[in-house]
Amino acid sequence: MNTFRHLTILLILTVARLSADGQNSYNLFKTYEPFKPDSTGSFYFAVDNVNFFKNNENKLNRSIDYTLTGTMLRPKVVYYPDAKLRLELGGHILKYNGRDDYAQLSPWFNAHYKASEKISIIIGNLDADQNHLLSEQVYNPELFYTATPEVGLQTKYISTRFSADLWIDWQKMILPGDPFKERFVFGTKTNLVIKETKDVSLSLPFTFYGIHHGGTIGTAPGLATSFITLTPGLVYKKKIASKVFTDLELTSSFSLSTYPKDDVIFQQSSGWGSYLSGKLDSRYGGITAAYWHGHLFYTPQGTPIFQNYTPASNSWLTDHHLIDLKYYYQHQIIKDTFFGFMFDYYYDTIQKTAVNSEGLYLILNFGVIPKRTK
């Protein structure tokens, strides 16, 4: 990319003075079954399906150049024994195109208890729609359709001015004598609305996210380790009265990452990153312009390009700066069925290297109610 185009991107960032907490723009990543409180006794079959094509053109050693294409299929039976309780039982299938030797199959079980209008408790497979609204720096969006579904315990609270999502994703358990460590992920995502009118809102999001490797009954050597990231932010949203543009979102955030100091890989115990961006939605899709500065920042499940540490080469960058430009478009074909396109562009201002990725997605969620015979 030439200098003029670089300056154009910087001009957009400077003049608009846009900033964001890094909440991802992957709005169409929604497959979790909505709770229907008026469905006591209902029994039906449902299918969640994500078809994806994602191409990553990366030239930085901390990123991987590859193409992912395949499908995620989740057939299940849904039953409401009570107005406050829903049960799901089925399976989760992940299949990559062009790889007959690779298919991932795991069971799907979910018990969703609607304790009140504001509080939900989920046991089993969790509601991970839109990646819990975590930022790219903390959680790689591609894990939505490549990772094993989250399973554990989750509590959600939603009111007019405050919302909270607290969860534990138990990725690996251990039994006495196992030669590996247990691993689980824990997170909290909250949002406090401090001012809201018909067209404008101002809120304070906060993320607490961690990964723990440990356990006292296994035989794996080494001490327990934890990676924790804290991200407070400020979000401004405004509806736009225009025939083309619909919404403007301006936010700012600061991420603090902590990790175990061991004098070999992690010669320090913490790093930080600041992310400034803004999103403009229109009838023709959304545009995000952003700037990231990371200083010794690292979290294992974050998008690799935002990390200062690269595990594959065991190398560190003290500081790195990224210009991030995104475009996404989603179209609702029918209810709960979406087509989407995404384009991500990153420019490393220190290494003078550009990275881009493109994605096509077709998401189908539908249910079939069995016919009752008289």
C-alpha cells in the first residue's frame, strides 16, 4: 500500500477522532437458541449451521497465512418442561472442506434456567454468541467456528442500565495421576449505561478474562499458570437520522495483560495495550477505523496479530503499532438466517507490512415442530 493511502487512513482516524473498546463487529455470529418463556411443553427439532470461507493473507511472523473453509452443524432437540427451564440435547460437528481426514464431533447439552426476567443460569454448553462481545485483542473471533463449543457454567444479567455475562469454560479436566494440567477459561463482561436518551447513550464496559492451567492431582511438571486480561472502556453511541447512515459508535479502552514470569519466556509479568477506534453503520454495511498500540501485551486466545509475543518462534516485540480498517456487511435472508461478508486490513507501522483477510459466511438457524397426530 502506498504512502497516500496510509495517510488517508490516518486522516480518517485523526479528523473523526474515533475511539473504540474493541468490541468485535461480528454481529452475525449468533447461533444460540433464544429463550421462549411462553413455550411450556414445547418440543421441537432445531439446527444451527455456520458455513464459512475465511482467507488470511499474513506476512508477519506473529500471524499465520492460511485459508479456512468448512461448515459447523449443530442438530439438537429442544424441550421446555417449564416456563423457566429449557433443555437441549444434540451434537456439534465441525468439518473443513478439502480435508477428508479432519472432522470434529462433540456432544451438545444445555440446560437454561430463566430465574427471572433479568437473570439466566446456563449449565452445559454456553451462550457464546458474538464471542461474549470480547475484543479481538483478548479473543480471536475465528474461535467461534473453529474451537470446541464452550462448556461449563454461565450466569447472565440484563436490565435497562446494566448487563453482565459471567462464565467458566472448562476446557480440560484432570483425574488423579493424569500427565497433563487442567485448563479452564473464566470471564466477566459487564456494561453500565450512565446516560441514555432516545438517540444517544454513554456506557462503561468492563472485561475480566483469564486462562488457568493447573491442578494438584495430576503429575504434569511445573507450577500452575494464569493469564489474565483487564479491559475497562468508555462507549458513546448515537443514532443518525440519514437515508444512508444509521449508527455511530465511538469508544475507548485500555487493556492490561498479566502472565507468569519465569525468566525464560516471560521475563516480565505484565503488558498493556490501548485500542482507539470507531464504527459507522449504514444500509450498505459497517466501517471500523482503529489504532492499536501494544506494549509487551499477550493473552493466549487473542488474535495473533495483536500480540507482542509469538509462541511459534518464541519471540517478543516490546512495542508494536497497528492501523486497523474493517468493512462488514450482513443481510438477513429470512428469520435467523444471515449472509455476511467481512474484510479486515491491518498495517504494522513499525515493520511497514500490511495484512488482510476476507470472509464469507452463511448462517442458518431454524426449528421444526413435529406434527401431532390426532
